[in-house]
Amino acid sequence: MPAADGWLLIKYFFEKFTMKTDCKKIFRAISVYTLVGFLFIGNHQRLATAAWSLHPGGNTAICTAPGQQSSLQIISDGAGGAIIAWEDTRDSHFDIYAQRIDARGNILWEKDGIPVCVAEENQNRPKIISDGAGGAVIAWQDMRSGIENSDIYVQRIDADGRPQWATNGTPLCTEVNAQNSPCIATDGAGGAIVVWQDFRTNYADLYAQHINHQGEALWAKNGTLVCGSIGAQSAPVAVDDGAGGVIVAWQDFRKSYADLYAQRIDGGGNVLWERSGVPVCTALGHESFHTIVRNGAEGAIVAWVDTRNGNNDIFAQQVDGNGIVNWLDNGIPVCTASGNQNYPTIASDGAGGVILAWWDMRSGEFNIYAQRIDLAGNALWGREGLAICVESGIQNYVCITGDGTGGALMAWDDNRGGATFDVYAQRVDSKGVSKWTNNGATVCTAPDTQCFPVLVGDGEGGAIIAWQDGRHKDKSYWDIYAQKINAHGSLGEK
């Protein structure tokens, strides 16, 4: 029963009672019914807020709509909760949906998520940032104008789940040919800067656009050129520079193999570094699967998979606000252990350095390792990294976020229990000491497969983790579930 209906019931009995009694009895009635009312409201609140599961087979359903939900993105809502965006095929083609869940595990928007874009044809590859006011700005590639003519669209959703800009999104670029692979960074004022790969000239270049909190594009129509060098520029990743602009890194094929370059653009759309970009790594071999984070001083740290040694290793480089690389030429080795190291993920350590996590095959099967690199480029957790999980079976698809105290929170796929994957997590402090169960705390062991986790810190040393989930009978599609793990490594709030 809703709380308002409960008070109406109390009021009804009170009015009936007072017509037949004296003042002394009225006073007693007020006391009794006030007590009943507080008990009712208190019980109602407890029911409303006891939402997080305490069991790894439970968890909270974010979306169990028909069709497939995939390609999850997650950010903090600024109040201990999270906003999650994803691709969704409930209406046969891919659309973009989103949901907000509060710190106590209550679903705040409509069941199975709000539609961000349900235009014709496919919308996919969503990227999300906070709008700074409890909502989000979401960008995606959009095929409403044709499969070979994808464009870039964006939408702002407020804290109550209401779209703030044009229905089905505001176009950032509708030039000829394909625009795809968007990435997004905050402008620090409720808007965003979006960077994408662009084929308007039939070659892969990079363009960008700044959209303010009211949904107005501030730079040239269809975007400002970031890099148009010979060869392809692809797979951009971006982070805000802390001064209203953005730093973007990308894979660059101006030579015969893939290198990494970077560029800084200010809030007015001006390119601040060398016109064709600053080389981050031009070593022999290929550099790929790069990731980026701010360094806290208008620069950035980039990490990547590097094949210069004949297998996959992890390297990193810092570029300062002036576009000068601060560490060794072509980057410092983060891990060059035997076997392949793949798919680094990155988080700030809050002190100008970073914490990296990756999949590691030095044992012959994938495990999870991590390393902390300080501002000067020194490795702080051993020469080849710290073992986070070396359980039997496969551990992969690790994600990471800072814990707010110089350490990090990580989650990953884990099939230590058999043929299907579950979700595990670990917290590591600034010295590299694991704070939870050895080899990770259990997050989800529901039936069938759980995979591709994403996570965000809860502001109190814990995290909200979301993932694709196959526990339901229709095994051909994924749903989305989430779970809070607290600072002590237990499920739920406390």
C-alpha cells in the first residue's frame, strides 16, 4: 500500500473516532494513530530501500526485456548510485536505452529502462558521461539514414530520466559516408565533447564537436577536424583535460603499421598541439587497444597493447598539457612477462599516476594482473605487475575504477567453477594489498553465464557492478543485472 493511502486510512479512522469521544480520548487517539503512522511509514521506507541482494545468486535486474541487451556503459549518478546505458533489440533492431539505480539499489526510471533513441534502423556503440546534475549525456553511432551512412547523435537525460534534447537525439554529424566509433568527454559545464572516426573524404579521419548543456553545437557544422593525415586514423579514446577541453588518443596508420598519436583541443575547438598530432608511440610492431585517463594536470596517461617484442605486452606513456611526452620514448614497459598481456584498463590513482589491470597469459591461461605507475613513470607494484586473480580456469574482461583512496576496484569474468562464467571483484589499496577475499570476492554466481562487467565506485570504497546475464531460459539473448559490493567486500550496503 502506498504511504499516502496509509495516511488516508489513518485519517478516516481518526475522524470517525473523534465524532464519538471526548478530548481525553482524542488525545489518546492522536498518540496511537501517530505511532501507527510512523510505524507504517518506517516499514514502508524499509521495504523501499532494502533492494540490494545479499546473495551472489540474487542481484538486481536492470533490464529483462525481450531481445538482447549488450554493450553496457556505466557512470556514477553523483549520489552513490549509477546510470547504465546499453544497446537493446527488444524492437528487433538495435536501440539505445538507459536506467538509473540509486545507492540503495532502487530502480529510479521506468522498468527495463527509458528509450534514449528508438529511431529507424540500428543505433549502437553508446558512450556515456555525467551531466554533473544527476543525469547523463550519451552519444552513439546511428544508421537511421542508411547502413552505409551512419551518423553521430547525442542525447542528454536528466536525473529523472527525461530526455532534454531532440526526440531520438540531436545530430552532431550527418555528413556523407559513414561516421562511427564515437567517444565522449565532459566539458565540465553539463555538456560534452564528442570525437569520432569520419569517412566524408572516403578516408578515415577524426572529427569532433562540442555540444553545450542546452543541446547546442558550438563548433563548425558537422564537426571540427582533429586529424586528417594520410593513412587511417581510428579507434579514438578521449578524456577531458580539466580545463573545458579534451585530449584524444587514436590508432594511426600513416605508416605501414599501427602507431598511437594524441591531440588536445580546447573548449573553443582549437587544436593545441602539433597539427597532425603528437606521437605517443611509433615503435616497431602494432600498438592497439589503447586506453586513456587524465593525469590531473591538463595532460593524460595512455596505455596500450604493444607487439614490439614479438608478443603482446603492456606499455604506457604520459603526455603533459603542452603535448610533451614525459616518459621514455615510445613508452615505458608496464608488463613484458612471458606469454601475452592483453586489453589494459586504466584508472587514476588520485595522485597523478595510474593503476592498470589486464588479462595475462604468463601461466598459460588468462589471469588478472595489475600495476601502479606513479607520476614519474615508476612501477610501484613489482617489476611485472601484481597478481589479482590466479585461480584455475579463465579470468578475463577486467574493468577498473579508482577507490577514492589511492587504490582501485576491479571486476572480471571468471569460470573457476566450471564451463560458465561468473563475476568476481577485488579491491586493492595504494600499496597493492588486496582488501577482499584472496583471488576475488564473489559478485554473481547465478545460473548460466554472466560476462562483460562494467563498474563504478560508490564514493565509499565500494562499487556498483553491472553485466550481461544469461540466467533466463532464452539463452540466445542477454539481460542486464547489477550488484553493489561494499568497501569490505560484502554484497549490499553494509
